[in-house]
Amino acid sequence: MSHERILTSASAHGEWTDLFRHQLSLSRLQPGELCLVVTDTAFNPAYARAAMDAARSLGAQVYQICLPAEGPLPEKSFGAAVREADLLVYSSTHKLHYSEQVREGLAAGLRVLMAVQPLHAMRRLKGDPEVVRRSKQGAARLARASHIRITSPAGTDLSMERGDRPVGALYGLADEPGHLDFFGCGMVQVAPLEESVQGTLVLNTGDQMFYLGRYVHEPVEITIRDGRITAIKGGLDALLLRKTLESFQDENAWRVGHIAWGTDRRANWAAQALQYADPGASGADIESYYGNVQVEFGSNNDVCFQGRIDSRAHLGNCLLDCSLYLDGEVVIQGGEFVDEALR
């Protein structure tokens, strides 16, 4: 039984305006700046309306584009709009963080905020200075490292090289020129050199395959050689993962795309299982969960990761109780940060 009111109507935007004002204010939207709000015909219009009202209340110039849910982006008109904007806020089924127009905009100093999480997640995980600090300091630490190793008591032992790949600090705010972020997220991420990933990944009971919206019931052992999955062993969870990867009919779906760790103590690991009044599962809770380690299969060629894997697959797997080493130095031990600055 739902324990709160349900906000799914376009008329609910007034309930959300203060939340978006908080996020846009911390994203440093200034009076006179141009805020472009993008949505599409398949997305709840209350998101875009709340973003519009919030931007207007902060003194910014603002307008909205509503894209068709199906088909390609209108390249000329959309590209021109992106080039003119100071801040792009989008709530859309389109993955604009893979688009060339957004890539070019970021290179020119555009700030971009994706807002697609359920309301219950965005309220709980709204912008917070402590998450900003922890994510930025974690990214700075990872950017100094070359070698990454992930282990766990369940049997994970995975190693990889960062190379020259950019490190991302995500904290839910588009507060710096050229920065793209995701409302509700708190994590540090990188796409390692694809062929460098070697070893064994074990998804243990209680870990999450959040693309499948599923907690792992029995361990799944995944062998990775030269960045590609070569074997998946286990019971039902292993079968579902294998069948999902096969469904893409794409060799790149079987490759390791990126790794990350979570930085937000407010995130709720049980969010996927709880019955919230506002519909939709919260991937942000799982990815952002403090001290968890994520290993993703599939694409990493978006504007953030700048990797070489192009695929429709993007399957995140989040693990508890892992240890993570950077150049041999332990940073996370058993799901807890060792470095005081990252706590």
C-alpha cells in the first residue's frame, strides 16, 4: 500500500519547483543566464515545468524544447539551441549525454544537468556540499593513480589500468563550465583502458544488477580476460545476466565499460525493493550508495567517460563489502573509506 501521495500529473510541477530551485541554485544559475530545458513527448511534463519555474525564479532566461520520443534529434535546431545556452537541464528518454551536440556544448563551457530519477530519490539525494566535497576529492585521488584493483571476500579480484582516461566526480550539480552531472548521483567514475581489465568479478548475495532491477540471490562468478567477459557461472542470476547480454546481439555488450564508487551516505541500498508512492526505481540510490563499488558492462563512449565501447548495452553491477586499491594503496576496505579525506 502506498504510504504517500502520488505525483504523476503535469499539474504536480508546483510541488517540485522548490526542489529544482535548490538544485539550479547550487548549479550556479545566475540572473540573465540562458537555461535551456529539454523534455520529450514520453516524459512526465512536470519535471520540465518545475525546472522552468525554478530557473525563472532565479532570474534566468529560460525556454523549453519538447522532442519527439521516437526518432533522431533535430540536429540543426537542437545544436543551435545548445550552443546558445549556459545551462542545459534535461528530463528525457533520449540519452543526450551521448549526443554530439552536447559534447560540443560542453567543450565550449556549457553546464548540463540530467534530471530523470523518481521524485522520491531526487528529494532524498538533492545537492549537498558534503557529497560535492567527497566526490571531488575522490576524483582527484583517482586521477593521480595508474593501476586499479578491486577485491572482495566473495572472490572478486579484478585489475585494470586507468591510462589517460578522464576521471569524473558526480554530485548532482552542474556547477562548473564543461561539467555534466546527474540529479541524485554521488560517485567517482572512470572508464579504464578496455583491454587492461583482467580477473574475476563475483556478484554476491545482496549485490545489485540494477539494470535488471534485481538483487543477487546467489553468487555469480564472472571471468574477464582482456576486458571481455569469457564466462558467467552461477544459478538463476547468472542465467538472467547471460541472457540479457545475449539479447543485445553485440560483442561490445560483453566488455567492461567503466568502474565507480559511491559517495553519498543518504543513499538507500534497499530503494529498489521499497514501495514508494512515486513510481520508478531509483538507480541513483544504488550507484551513489556510500562505499559501494560498481563495475559496468557495455558502452563507455559518452561525453563523460570518453571510452571506445559503442553499444546499446549499459549494465551496471553494484557490489557491497569490496576493497579498492589505487597503485597498491587501499582506498576502500570492506566498503569503508580508509582515507580520512574521503570519508
